[in-house]
Amino acid sequence: MEEKRNKVRKPGGGRKKLKPEYDAGKNLKEQMESAVALYDSKMSLQAIGEELGLNPIKVRKLLITADVYESEVAEKVQATFQEYSETQDYKTAILSTANDLQLSKASVTSYLPYKKGVYFPNTAEKEKISVGAERQRRYRAMKRWRTNPTEENFWGVVLAYAGVKFKTYSGLPFSYEIQKGRNGEYTKELWIDRREKSKSLAWSSVLLALKNIKGEVVDRPKALGDIRGVTYIYGMFYRFGLIDVPDEVKEKMGHPKDRKK
């Protein structure tokens, strides 16, 4: 009787995929980007669903995963789930959240981002999120500061606008970046990038100018104080919507709502 030969499995062997071109993560990302684009154009969840062939609940979940959808219910569910998930596994945290908020398990999961796939939280680098998500991040940061005008919340606004294009009083374009220290946290120093030169701007200077805002229209940068780098702060505050400028200056600086990133 012949002995059975042990077949040696080749590296990478095994059952072949029926659809090797199928990529769930990629498909989710594409659906999410399409939903965000339509959501940015002010379409309703129902209308987006009809456009993409999805039900409105899945559309909402995609938008939550992209971090562009917000509502009181969604915020409550996510905050409660986050609290439970610190000490419980995913499924148990879902059940605890459902019991706490008197919701069904399905309702809870519908207000949470997809567990698998592409999800970038508020702390994600801006290069990893969509344009729509980045725009929503700036909007939320400004909303938080206007609701509770603390230094910490204003710092959140400045962080959210890093990399955005601004213009000075004379119309020169610039942007700024904020570097991280060795501990991985952002330093309280803005690096202004204008053409071939980079200049630092202290956080204390920004705060001082903020306190010096008097009236809606600020005629010129020096009206914010004799502060180092005030010409850049003037452009930032105008883009933030904190100040208005004379009509003749708007021709050079443009209107904040008309300028793209």
C-alpha cells in the first residue's frame, strides 16, 4: 500500500478569493467620500441615499465615520459608548449604552462609526481626512469657541486652521503650521510660511491681539496692537471671521467665504 505523500503548501497558498479585486476598506472609503461630497452640497440623508442606492441610516453612519455628521443624539450615544468602552469590550459597551439610553442595540450601532474600515477621529492628521471633514472640523472648533470662549477652545480653532491659505493686509498669501515637540504634543508656536521664508509667531502674541479687538471693522493690522507678526494675525482673524476689514482692503484679501482652502 502506497504511503500518502504530504503535500507541501506553497507560500501564499490556500483558497483563492472569488473576487480578488474586491476591497471592503476601499469600497467603504469610496462610499464615504461620495456621501460627504453630497452632504457638503446640502443634500438630505434621504436624497443622498437615493443617489447612492443606500438607506439613510447607512448614509448617516458613513457621515459619522467621516466625522462630518453631528446631532445631539449622535453625540450622546458616542460619548456614552466611549465611557463604557474604557472598561468593557465592544459588544458589552454597545449593550450598556443601549440600556443606559433606552435605545435598541441597532440604534446605538447606527450612531457609531464603522468599526472596520476607514475612520479618522478628531485628532487625526489633516492629510488623512477628506476636505469635507476638514471643513467640518474648522466649523466645530469655531462653534466651540464662540459657545465657550476659553483660551483652550481658541487654540483648537488655530489648530483646525493650520495649513489653510490666508492673505495679509497687502494681499500677500501665507499659511502656518504648528510643529510637535518630542513628547508628541503641539508646541505653542506658529510657523508662518510665506514664499521662501518661514517666521515664528508666538501664541502669546495671538492672544494679545485677540484681546485688543475693538469694534467689528479693524482698519489696519496695527489697530490690534504693536505686536510682532500682527500683519499675519490680522489675516488670520479676518479668515476666522473675528474681524471685518475696509471694503478697499477686501479687494486684496478677498472675502473669507469666497476663498477656497
